[in-house]
Amino acid sequence: MKNQLNNTILVTGGAGFIGSNFIVDWINAGLGTVINLDKLTYAGNLENLAEVKENPSHVFVHGDIGDRNLVAELLAKYRPYAVVNFAAESHVDRSIHGPEDFIQTNVVGTFHLLEEVRAYWQRLCEEKPSEFSNPDFRFLHVSTDEVYGTLSSSDPAFTETTPYAPNSPYSASKAASDHLVRAYYHTYHLPVVTTNCSNNYGPYHFPEKLIPLCLLNALAGKSLPIYGDGQQIRDWLYVKDHCSAIRRVLEAGQLGETYNVGGWNEKANIDVINILCEILNELKPKADGTKYQSQITFVKDRPGHDRRYAIDASKLERELNWKPAETFETGIRKTVLWYLEHQFWVNNVTSGEYRSWIDQQYTGRAA
Ligand code: NAD
Ligand code: TYD
């Protein structure tokens, strides 16, 4: 029990890539009940939660973070001591094709969620018995390093004080949501914390993103599409390390603060794909004796493609004593093994809507 609240958290977007990893780890660690509010867009998949399907500590609710009545009802019914907001449209390329959903969920949806959380928080403060201090509640907003924009090769990594300069509709919508969260702290004293994490990879990653897309294409004998010259740099973090950072910030982060989360693993896209191919060459050699690298194809670049992201995670390490458990080399090997061992999940996600996205995105994109 946390003050007069239940040992329950409300997680939004918990059927997606990171949210599902977070919930599975939370439940397996016996940390309490999770109410999982997810709209089940193309990116939401209940198969990601198969491990906790029968567990009464996981309560799935199909719905939208922008549905204020539903959010109010869930908060009143379950009285969570925290809300962790993962729900978002998350794919940059989709935001370029159609930004509308990004504005609706990431900006308007987060705003509606904040409004209902604010009302809930105010009620908690009013009803608290006199022997309690303010309820130990917090709203944790999960955000991205992409809000900081792009770096040149000589720039220092992003810190929490780097000015926001988002360049894609996705990152602009996340930046807007971060600003709303910040404003609710300063204006209404809503107890919030925000995390800004670098690129994640690992189990349950939807295969529209670079690593799972190339992994599955490699196994299917298809081309591995590298945008532009492949020299764009991303800072990669194994998803379970992101989840451990969120748990730590939830537990000990200072209210109103933001924390950068990263793994000190800057890599050019072409190097990531070469490492991936090398692991596949070893674990699943091709029958014809050729290397998976032969499937690499350079395709037309993404419009407005950010050149480099790099996260300075020293605040989180110094103040909250957090460290990632995986290096890129250990994490990527675990990831490849996971995909090789989870053919049922792969077949489940690579049907339907996913196929039509791949047709739309990659047809006619040869460089
Ligand atoms: P994802 O696209 O895999 O999952 C998003 C989930 O949110 C899906 O289950 C979807 O159904 C749900 N959702 C979408 N709109 C919703 C709505 N209106 N109401 C309720 N649920 C909704 O995304 P992800 O990669 O798991 O990312 C989760 C969060 O982490 C996002 O906020 C993203 O910006 C952030 N983030 C992601 C990365 C990364 O590398 N993937 C890195 C840093 C931060
Ligand atoms: P992505 O996984 O979409 O994440 P983000 O855009 O949020 O960083 O892309 C990671 C990098 O890989 C990015 O620089 C774009 C590049 N990329 C490709 O080269 N080819 C692809 O098919 C995809 C999806 C991404």
C-alpha cells in the first residue's frame, strides 16, 4: 500500500513493444497489479502479453487515452499510485505519411489523460486523512531522445538541458506532450517525471522498425533496406534496460525532473545491420552458403532524416544509480535468439495491416 492508494499502477500503451516488456517484467517481479489501457492500434498486440494472460495481476482494458470518461472511471475504480504513459504513435516513417494520428494520440490524447489524472490527484489530496502526507502518487511520461533533434558528429550527446528541436511530425508530437507534462507540474503541481530514452530493441519489437524489419527480411531472403548512405547514428538500448530505468525513476525520480535514458551504444545503421548479419551467419547460416550481408540494399533516404542521436545518461546513473545490464553485443544476440525462437509471434504480426504498410513504404524506393 502507498498511503491510502492501492498497490496498483495504470499503464497506457501496454500492448505495444516497450509497454508489454515493462508489464511482463513488473508482474514477474511481483510488484503489484497493472491496469493496462491500450487502444490496440496496428502496433498493439495482446500476444505480447501471453506470458501474463492468466495472471490476475494484469487487467487489460481496451480503450483510448483520449477517452476521458473511461480514464476517469479507471482511476476512480482502481485508485492506482502511479500512471505510466507509454501510449503513442511511435513510428517516424508513418508520421511522415500521415501525421494526424500522431497529433491525436501523442498531443490531444496525452492532454486528456493529464486532465483526468489532475482531477484524480486533486480529489486524492482533498480526501487524504490528516495523518497522511500528500498521497505518494506520480505520473511518469515515457518520451524519446528524438525531441532534441539532430547532432553533428562532433556535438556532445543530448543532456536534459539540451534545447528541444524536433524535426519529424513524430518527434514534434512527443515534444508537445513533454511540454504539457512539464506545464502540469509547474502550473498545477501534478507530481510528474519524464524519461527521454534512445532507440530501443529487443523482444516484441514490431517489424516496421530497423532491427526487427531487417532481421525478419534477412530470414525471408528479402532485401535489407538501408536509407541513404546508412551512416546515420542511433544510440541503442536493450528494451529490458529501458524498463529497469523506468522502474527506477518511478521509485526514486525527483518530481518535475526529466531523465535521459541510454546505453552509450552509438552505432551507424549500416554497422548495426552488419552486426545483425554476422550473428545470423553464425546462428542460422544460409543454405546457399552466401552471407546475409548480400541482401543489404541502399534505398531512397527518409525525408528530414536526423543524422545522429546520442544520449548522455549520466544524470540517471549519478542520481539514481541506474546502469544498463546489456551491451549492444549481448543485447542484439539475445534479440536474434528471441526472434528465432518465437516463430508463432512472428507469423502473428507479419500478417494483415503490416503487409500493406510494407508495400506502401518500400515499393519504388530503390536508391
Ligand atoms: P509501440 O508503437 O510499439 O506501442 C504503442 C502502444 O500504444 C500500442 O500498443 C498501441 O496500441 C497503443 N496506443 C496507441 N494509441 C493509443 C491511444 N490513443 N490510447 C491507448 N493506447 C494507444 O511503441 P513503443 O515502441 O512501445 O513505444 C512506447 C513509448 O515509448 C512511446 O511513447 C514512444 O514514444 C516511447 N519511446 C519509444 C522508443 C523506441 O525505440 N521504440 C524509444 C524512446 C521512447
Ligand atoms: P527506426 O527503427 O524507424 O527508428 P527511429 O527513426 O525512431 O530512429 O529507424 C532507425 C534508423 O534506421 C533510422 O536512422 C532510420 C533507419 N532505417 C533504415 O535505414 N531502413 C529502414 O527500413 C528503417 C525502418 C529505418
